[in-house]
Amino acid sequence: MEKKRYYSLDVFRGMTVALMIMVNNPGSWSHIYAPLDHATWAGCTPTDLVFPFFLFVVGNAMAFVVPRLKEAGDRAFLSKVIRRSLLIFAIGLFLNWFPFVKWDNNALVFKAWENIRIFGVLQRIAVAYLFASLIVYYCRPKTAIIIGVIILIGYWWLCYALGTPGDAYSLQGWFGTQRVDIPVLGANHLYHGEGVAFDPEGIASSAAPVVQVIIGYLTGHYIRLKGKSYEMVTHLFVAGALLLFIGAFWGQFFIISKKIWTSTFVLFTSGWALIILAVVIYFIELREKRTWLDRFFNVFGKNPLFIFVLSGLLPRILWLIRIPAGTENGQPVYTNPLGWFYDHICKPVFSNENNSSLLYAFCFIIFMWVIVYFMDKKKIYVKV
């Protein structure tokens, strides 16, 4: 089928990338509207949907690539998938370490490897992509579904059996940190955003995201088989509603949590992905409703990995530039170009700083859009 028939998939991918960039770059982390912040532990906010949607679209794209790889043979497939997975993982690790120096007591010091986080968003994508690719390449769709179910139930059993009795799904009671991530990676190489060594993208919670990619692949596979039709859209919507129901019901026993990427989180967020994708396909492909909004998101969908990496590199570079911002307790205080823009351009616009923080995020995403827009005009597409 011609690629133009799947313009809606590019738009959905672009929506996901754009929203991921926006929620990762507020003007102030202390001033965020609740829907634009992650759930504290259990639950699911709109922001919690973004990362699983990204994994879903990774699988979606695989459905259009795997058939060509099967024609090329096992060797070509393994070479491409392993190389791509290693490269994405390496880029993620590079982002965690970059720019290799930081300010400490008015001096730039080297960021020692001993304190660098090993896992992260891109690393999770790399691992999930690798194992999901192997499963969908060597297995039939029905077998892939069975494997996915086994992974989800198996992860639930591990959490319950190895976690603290009566408190198996909490930050302290979850088995993954003490039994897997710290022994393998070391506490200093984990995320510390929760106040302790705990990595939401660590090794222990890496199995369930593989299923997220498989669901995305099966969705793309079904779209290729059915083509543009009301039947296909209806089935996607019904499947999404079913996954939502199963995820929510199972969530009464196994919490829905992005922090430990529970099996219920996979089903619940995949359900939303299917429903939203069905709506996007309905309006764009079936009703042929084309607006400035889908054109806006489409350019993000053409350079997803590049613009996501750039959105992480640029702030890290600009954070090294120090701009005097007065004194505090007799000591000089510094900001950076992004901080200056927020303080002097965004904050004065609104009395409510949540609005100012949101304005900054919109400005950042528009700046990123301008870059990918001109790349699209020049037909520059960066692929791994």
C-alpha cells in the first residue's frame, strides 16, 4: 500500500513526540498543571500516556518494516535490529552524561562516570524495540499475543511474589530496586528523583514495555491488512475500549503505575492509544479532514528521534552559559539563557505562574517545530 494512505499514523507519531517534548520542558518544575505532571505513584495522568504512546508508535512503524526485513533474510534483520538498538541505547547514555561537565562552586568540573545514570527513556525504547522485534519477526501474531500475555502475567507474579508482603507495589516494597537494579547497576547509576535510588526505566521493569511495542506492531499489522475502512477504525476503537476496561479492572488488584510500568499500565495506556489513533484515522483518512493542526504534528512525525534528542541536548548546552541574576545571602546568583527567557519573557505575562510555565513549554515546542519544519522542507530526515 502507498505510504500516503497512512498519513494519519505520521500525525499520531508527531503528536506523541511533540507532547513528550512539551511535558519534559516546562518553564518551572514547581509550577505545572496536574494533567501536565506525572502521577505521584499510582494512577495515570495525560502526561503518563506520552511515553507508552511512543513505544506504541515504535511498534506501529515496525509493522511496515518487518515485512521488508523478512524478504531480506535473517542476517539482514538481526544486523539492522541489533545495530539500531545499540545505537539508540548509546544515544540515551550519551544524553545522560552530556555535556560531561557541570558547575560546582563557580567552577566547571567533570561529571564522573561513577554517578551517571545508565538507563533512561531512549534506553527503554532500545530494549523494548530489540525484544519486541525478535518476537514479531520469528513468531506469528497469535504467538506474539500469547507471549505478551505471559510477560504481563509473569511480571505481576514477580511483583507479588518477590515484593514486600502486603506492600508489594510501593516504592519501598517493589522487588525491582533491591533485588535487580541496585545489584546489577549500582545505586549511583540509578535515577534519584524520588529521593532514593530507584529507576523507573531500570532493568526490573523492562519486560512489560516490550508488550507495549508488540501491541503497537499488531495494530499496524491489522491496519495494513484491512486498509482504510470504517470496519478497521471500528475494530481499533472496540479493541481500545476492551484494553481500557481490562486494565482498569485488573488495576483493582495490580496498581496502574508508570513508575514500575505495571502490566495494567500497559493495557490501560495501550487502550487509550488505540482509541485516539482510531479517532485520528477516522477524521484524517475517512473524513479527509485536513487542518493546520495535523500539518503541525506531521513534521514532528518525520524526524521523531532527532528532534527528541535535540530537545534534550539544547537545554544541557545552554545550562552551561551563566548569566548574572543578582545576589542571595551576599553570594552571586546565576541563571542561564533558558532561565532568563522564562523569568523575563514568560513570567511577566501571567500572574499565575502555572500559565507562565505552560507558555514557556509552548514556546519551546514551537522553536523545535521550526527546526523540523525547515528540515522537512529540505527533505532532511535523520534515521537510525
